[in-house]
Amino acid sequence: MKQTGIVDRFEGDYVVVEIGNQMVNFPLAEAPAMLGEGMVVIIKDGRIVDIDQIETQRIEDDMRRRFERILGKQTNETFP
């Protein structure tokens, strides 16, 4: 069964991935080489098999837009 998760952090020899509402540890040695925090990963048969580049980019773009809106609102309120 194939599912996706988001890389939360690295702890020692493990990659901690958020899948739904759970945190699951995967061996770092078996993970893709260019893995980073916040990336969306594809999990199959209990292993991280790939990085979902398109979904990772979509989430990064969405977060960037939200951050820019927040900064824009703060800037407008501070300097009318």
C-alpha cells in the first residue's frame, strides 16, 4: 500500500515522518539521499521510496505566500 507523509525531523539514524496524526520512524540509511525537513515522501511497504517533488513544491509555495501576506499585513499596520 502506498501512502505519503511529511518529513518532520531527523533523530540520529532515523527520519521522523508525520503520516496523518502519527509520527513514524524510518531508517535514515534506507531513505533517499536528498531528503530534507518538510519534504513530502512516498511510503510503500514500510519504506520511504521517493520524494514527491510536485507536492513538496506546492506546500513550499503555499507557505511562502502565507508568510508574505503576514509580513505585508504587519508592515502596513506598523507604517500606515
